[in-house]
Amino acid sequence: MDIAFLIPPLVSMTVGLYMALSIGQGVEIVAIAMGLTVAIILDVMAIGMRIYEEGISIIGYLSFMVRKTVKLDEIEWFAVRDGWLSCNAKLHFTLPAKACVYLKRRKGLDVSFSTTKPEEVKEVLTSLGVPRGA
């Protein structure tokens, strides 16, 4: 995520907080709104992915909103596709990257996520016995 997109809302919230402080009203509401907004921005600006023997965990920077774990025995098959927008699962965790990984689940919503290391993800999931699909 380009940090330049964050400047206008952060400047606006800072001005709003200053104005609330100067008139002495609504400071708590503006401070809480600013804190929540900053927490959400921090959480979605970086997505991490870890593969364990039990499953795959996808987490945001703070794990505040972005958090999903898929157990390996729930995965029917997986596919690694070129381009970070080429997967269209119902749950799609994406930031600009080389590729995306699509996880077809036996039951529940399919999950996809973008990755900068598609070869490593493919190698690890294959070594853990997850079949490759479409």
C-alpha cells in the first residue's frame, strides 16, 4: 500500500482533533475515531501468511481485523496463479504481489491470498500432502 494514500485522512483527522480540542467539545469521540482508523489502517496495510503442519494462518499486521486460519485437512486442493488479482475466492486477502494462492475447501468458503513467494508456498503445501488443483 502506498503511504501517500494515508496522508489525506490522517491530516483530516488531526485537524479535526485540533478543532475539537480548541472548542473543548467532542474530543473523546474524535480521539477514539482517530485511534480506530489508525489501527484499521495498520492492520490491513500488511498481510502475513504462515504455513504450519496443522494449517495456514493469514494475519494482518496487528491481527485486529485480518485473521483467518485454514486447517490442512479442510483443503480439497490448491492452485498458485500468476498475478495478485487472478484469484476470486469469497475470502480474498490481497496486496500487490507476484501471485496468489487459491485454496478450495471441502466445506465453507474458499480462501485466496496474494504472495511474493509463490514457489515456496507451492513447495511447502505439496510437501505437506495438499493436492494441486485447477
